[in-house]
Amino acid sequence: MRLIGMALCTLLAGCASTGSEHGSRTRQIYVAASRAPCTAGVAKTECLQVREEPSKPWELSYIPIDNFDYQPGNEYLLKITEVRVAHPPADSVSLRWRVEKIVEQHPVP
């Protein structure tokens, strides 16, 4: 009986998700070869431009991308995991992206 209880606890602990990865999903996004001006809070900065399909227009992204070393002048197709942040700060986005694989990378003249 004790062995069954320990096995059950181990199984449940393995199924538990961490607070930072609650509600994650995998998808692919395109990243443009150049950043575009944007406003993050009161500060003016430059944001990455992203889209989910090549035929769609570029959109500004305020979502941080972990595990990604962006090089201007290169367009990317990334396989990412989108992670919902459980308790984000009030002045922050509730999502994070983590690169799982660079599917394509090519220079844009």
C-alpha cells in the first residue's frame, strides 16, 4: 500500500505544470528582417515584426522571445512554444515565446 502511495505521488508530481508554463502551446511564426518603431509603455523603442502566415501582413510583437539571437537583415521561420505567464507584472505581457527550433533563416537584401 505504501508503495502504491509513493508511486501515485510521483506520478502526480510529474504531471504538475510550473506556474510559468501554465497553458503552453507550440506553433510557428515568421520574424521580419528588420524591427519597426513601437511604443512600450511610455518608452519609444523598436519591436520585432511577426506573422503566422507568409501572406499575412507583419504585426508588431511585444512578446519576449527566449532562446533567440535575432540578427537584423535575416528573416526567420521559428518553431516556438507560447507560454502563458501565470502572474505577470502589471506592466508586462502575459505571454512568453521560447524558440524550440529555427526552421528557416535567410538573409534579405
